Amino acid sequence: MPSFVPVSHLTRRHLIFPLCFVLFEFASYIAHDMIQPGMLLVTSEFNVGPEWVSASLTAYLAGGIVLQWLLGPLSDKYGRRPVMLAGVAFFMLSCIATHWVDSIGQFILMRFLQGSSLCFIGAVGYAAVQEAFDEALSVKIMALMANVALLAPLTGPLAGAAFLSVSDWRAMFWLFGAVSAIALVGLWRSMPETAGDRSASISLKSLGKGYLALVRDRQVMGGSLAIGLVGIPCLGWVALSPVILIHDEHLSRMTYALLQLPVFVAMIAGNLTLGKLSGRVPIEQPLRLAAWPILIGLAMATLACALNAHSYYWLTAGLSLYGFGTGLVNAGLYRMTLFSSGGGKGSVAAMLGMVSILTFTLGIELVKSAYFSGGSFWFSLVNLVCGLVWFWLVKSFLRERARRLAAQPG
């Protein structure tokens, strides 16, 4: 197993790896967010209804589950670097192949294949970043990386609306492939190897035993579920806002895109605040601070929609406040969950990714059903329930973390 000492002081040389990794992450996210303004064009071309709009994101997230169980242990054994490079290359090719789809089924299949990029990001890339840098620096870098990744939902709808005015939706996927190709070259040149133990077993029996131990670990499961739940209102908004704003409220694609800005600018502000707090306050403190904007924002959106089902400005305002809180949460909670178990970090990251993405996928389908059954009020109410369950899980997580730390010798 290679000897790798985590970096505690960031230099330009060390920065190249997370920058190239986040460029790939950006490419995988923009491949969804930029196409969103054109999803009604996709469904129209293939003669299907607007309910297929959210199926694109559902398929993408489902693709993000299928390989995590294998990729994490595989990277524990053979190293993060070769597995990560293979994933970036596969994503690039699947984007290019989307140009030739000729039915909604083929389009959803390609979205599923592209979604496998989430497996490599979660089970391999994030673990490598956490291993490459110490706690304070890794939380700061993950928060800054999240800001770059948030440029996808922030700029994607605007860029997609502008792109569709000069070209068609198929041409977008060539752009996604080109961005991922640049990331592939950068990672090949800069990614360090932080893992790799050829003696580790990846037999089905060994993997099953390892994952069963993780399923029984309350910290791993509680943290993973909490990460998934806190992301559902954001992903539900990404998936359904074209239907809510364009199809039902009859707003233009550009107005729809502009209404994405406050939500994701607020998330970026939350990430920047987390970056400032990292190393200055205990890692648990931002989670406690985040509970206020998350719960108040989701409650505000629910109340506004209860009073007026068409109050999309108040819905956006509530989700923006929630977004700020979400920005404070994820990097620290991910770090604490990943290191709450003594198992291989690739396996823990894979379990974390599978549970959180499965939660995302089921949550999106739930908010979709809620919206099509009861409109924006039920959409917001489901989001609020997710926030309340998240709050309960985080309180339990922090109590158990304090108990385990107190039980440690010395």
C-alpha cells in the first residue's frame, strides 16, 4: 500500500488535482442542468408528456447507484487513480453517444449511463480528496469544490437557454464530452495515488461482509441518510422547476433560468461561509448553525404555497434560505461520516454514496408524485418533512459522535 502523507498546507502544485477533479464533477452536473431548459423540447420531439422531464434526473441518479458497491473496494485494492481515469473516459464517451439517440427510451438509457459518473465521483474521487488533505484543509477544499460544482445548476439553465437559441439540444452533449476530455487529461497528469492494497479481497463474500458491517454502523447510515435527505428539496427543484415555472406558470425559459439564481447563489454563500469557519470552529458547529435556515426556509415555502399555490417567488425565497443552510452542511457531514468507520475509505464512501443517491432518487420521485397530485403545496410539504427528518438524524449523529469520542482512550 503506498505511503501517502495528507497535505496540510495548500500549494499551487497540490491545487491542480482538486481543480481537475471538480472540472469533471462540473461536467457531469452541467450535463443535466444545461439540458433542463430543453427537456420539454426533448419530450416534444419524442412525442411524450411533461412527466418525462423529471425522469431524466431520476435515471441519472439511478445510474449513480449501480457501480458504487464495486468501485469503492476496487479502488481500495488497485488504487483511486486508475479507477477514476476509467470513469472519466466512460462518461466522455456516453455523452458523445447521446447525439444519436432517436427515442425517449434511448435518451433515458444514456442519462442512466452518464449517471454512473456519480459512482466515480462519490466512491473514488471524494475519498481521494479526503485522503490527500488533512481534516481542516479537506473540509475547506470540499466546500470550495462545491462552489464550482454549483456553477452547474447556477449557470446551466441560463447557458442552456442561450445555447438553445443558436443550436439544438443534441449538440450540447458534444460540449459535455469536450469538458470531460480536458478533465481527463488534467487528472492523468495531476492525480496522486492515495490508496491501493493488493492484499485486500474483493470477493463477493468479503464485500458482503464489509457492507453488512457498514449497514450496522449507525453513524455511517445516519450520516448517509442525512446527506441524502437534505439534498432532496434542491434536487426536487432542479427536476421539477421546468414543469412548475415553464409548463404550469407559463414563464419564459430565460425567466425560469433567472429564478434558479437566488437558490444556488445562496448555496454558494453557505459553502463560502463554511470555508471561512473550517479550522476556526469545531467541525460539528456548522451543522448546528445550518438547522435554522434549512427549517425556516422550507417552512416559509410551505406556508407561502398553502396560502397561494402560484406564489413561486416566495417558493424561490424559501428554497434560497434553505440553500444557504445546505451549503453549510455537506462538506463537514461527509467528512465526519467517512471517518466514522475504520473500514476502507473506498467502501465507506461507496456505502455513503449508494445510500445518499438512493435517498435522492426516491425523494425526487416522491416530490414529483406530490407535485402532480397536489401542486406546489404538497411539493413544499414533502420538502419540509425531509428537512425535519434530516434534523432528527443530525441530532442523533452528533450525540453518537460525542459518545464515541468520549469513549476513546486518552
